[in-house]
Amino acid sequence: MGEQKRQLFGTDGIRGVAGEFPLTLESTYLIGRALGHDLVRNTRRAQAVIGQDTRESSGWIADRVAEGLGAVGVDVHSAGVITTPGIAYLARSRGFAAGVVISASHNPWTDNGIKVFSGDGFKLVDEGELAIEKEIFGLLQNPTVADETAQKVPGPCLPGEAELRHAYVGSLVENVASDLSGLRLLVDCANGAATAEAPELFRRIGIQATFIHVSPNGRNINEGCGALHPQTLGKAMAGAAEKFDLGVTFDGDADRALFCDASGRVVNGDGVILAAARDLHARGKLTGELVVATTMSNMGLEIALKKSGIRMLRANVGDKYVLEEMLKTGAVLGGEQSGHIIFRDGDATTGDGLLTALRLADIVVRSGRSLADLVGDLKVFPQKIQNVRVREKIPFEQVPAVQKAIAAAEKELDGNGRVVVRYSGTEALARVMVEAESEEKMLALAAGIAGEIQKALGV
């Protein structure tokens, strides 16, 4: 019997269009109930903490999930608008049985999602998600529960407990040992969750920060800004009258961050991993001389790390899979090109954009080197990621024409480049990634594979 596939949970929780299944008034309540059942099975008087980003749908989804949790006896505390790693921190530090985040991260405002952390601050393992899914589908088919759900009118928004947010910010302040007050930062909060904590955090540390995209209206999260559009920050830095040492840009729930150097050039997660790995290595704190990246990290990172005597392992895409590999190997640093960086030399259990910004700022100050200098020898192979919208996610090995195109591309690259073809864990997309020494070859090979996927599986 094959391994059962999850239908609702993707690589980062449940995600979809707000108001459509699985994010309807009925299904979000039932998700809360199913999660609640799972919690009270292990802890009689379980407590959970819930937080959200700035989308206009996040409030009612949080309320419905909370109502579902409460219906089976779980006490729910709301942190209001808070970053995803903020909820992970609160779950593990305050004795909550679970932490729930209402966010669709970098997706547009029309989407939303539900992410769940266990009481230890780690994301649920796949088996745990599968068990909750089974219960959700069971509840959906139960006419008594369906009637009860239909009769429930959504209550008023849960009041956010500001003290919970301050506690999270305080924990980040404690992570800073260096004096960062000499740094000038330009910070893009993506009109998302970081707007609730980043200004307080940088003020308490004494960093001279200027903030952009800190006016969320429910619909402008990630819109032409944030980690999805780092060039927006780059242009703002390059065109600013005052000089900034560093630019940082978060995604909608601030579990990841990308950066710009003083001239406005974008530095992605690969650059951050390189700078952090070398810093830890130089201080004798890089366990096993090892870092964990993903299949999407550029070959140039692998080569630069190797020069410094550091090995790089590749995990599947998704920060939970990076973390799994880190826990298995004992690695203290891992991350994704997209800006999810996990530091396990402290107590972090997930990628945290605010923590990453502090760590990178600390490296810049202690080393006395600019970000441009720290990543100056990272030779990036030209890389193309082409997305193809698909009607269904059939395993690629079952599509001969696609397999043939991949094999032909790999033969042509002959070790001087890479091909990675995978489905998105959160959207109906196939992603074709090709790296090659020449841009012309890279574009041609990516287009060829994407064309075959389009013919066989495209919408």
C-alpha cells in the first residue's frame, strides 16, 4: 500500500482562496475543531495561541478557527497581528499545546492559509497533518456537525494580547550582543505582519531604521513590495538621498527576509547562508562544517562554501524539510534561496525574517565589512525558474515527453549546471529551474522543458 497523500496541507500548511474551500466559514470552523480534538486527546485543558497577518480575511478566519478550538474545550489566546515565527516562539515558550497562524505568506491578499505549530514550536509533521485531515473530512460528512456549524454566527474579532507580541520582540532583543546603533537600515515590511513588530524591535535595539510599506489596508500585503519584489527595495535604496548600510525586506508573514547591499543590489538567501556559514565557521560554531540548503540553491553557493571547507547538503524545497535535515544531521544553519534561514545555534524552530536581519546586521558590524564585500566572491550561475500553471499534478516520471526533455537537458549540461523540475507545494504550478554557465543555454533548456509540461499538463 502506497503512502497516503495529504489533500489539504501543502508544504506550508493549508492554503487557498479566502471564502472558497478549504477556507470557508464552515470548513475553517471544522479545521479548528479537528485540531482541537487532536490537542485535547493529549492535554485535558489544552491552550492554544493564534496569530494572523494583515489580510482582510485573516480576522474572520482566526475567529472561526478559534471557535472550532473552543467548541471542544481548548482555551484560545490571540496575539493579534504577529509574524509566523512569533507564534512558533510563543507556542514553545509559554506552554501552549499549539500555535496557529492565519497567513498565506507571500501569496496575494485574496489568498489565505492556516499553519500549525506543535507546543515545541516545530511545524506539524506530515503524519500529524494527515491525521487532522482525516478528521476534517469526517466532520464534513457528519450532518449533525454540519447543522451545528451552519447555525453558528461568526463572533466578534478576538482581542489581540499585546503582551504576547512584546514578549516575542523582547526575545529577539536578547539575541543581540553587538552594538548595532551605528547601522542605518531601510526596511520594507511588505504591508504585512512585520509592521506590528519590526518598528518596535529596531527602536529597542537602537538601529537607525527607515520603514517603507508599513500601512496595511487588508489588500496591499505583498503588492509590488516585500520579499516577493526585492527590486522595489533596491530601487528605493539606490535613489535615496541618505545613505543606508543595509536594506531588508520581509514577506507577508515575515518568516523570511531578503537583503540589499548599500548600492541597492539584491542579496538572496544563498548570500545570507554564505555570510552566516563563514561567520559561524570562523568562530568554531558550525557543527560538522555543514549547512543545509535546498534543490533550488544556486551551484555558486555550493562552490563558494566548498572553498571555505564547508559542505552543503540539499533538502527538498520547504523550510520544514530543511529543518528535518538539520535535526537529522545536527547542522546549526540551513535555509532557502527565498530567504527562509534557520539558525539552530539558539532556540529558533523555524525561519524568522526579523532574527535573520539581526544576525546579518551583527555579522556586518563584527566583521567591519559591508554586505557587498561579504558575498563578493559568490559567483552565481545564471538561473531561470519558469512556472507553468497545471490542471493536475501528475508525477513527472509518468509523463514520458517531460522525462525525455529533462534527460536531454541534463545530457547537454554535462555536469556544468542543474535541472530541477518540481510542483509548487502551495499552488497549481510546475516549476522548472535550470542553471547553466551560459544564459542562452539556460533559457533554451528551461523553455523546452516548460513547453513539454504545458503540452501534457497545462491549463
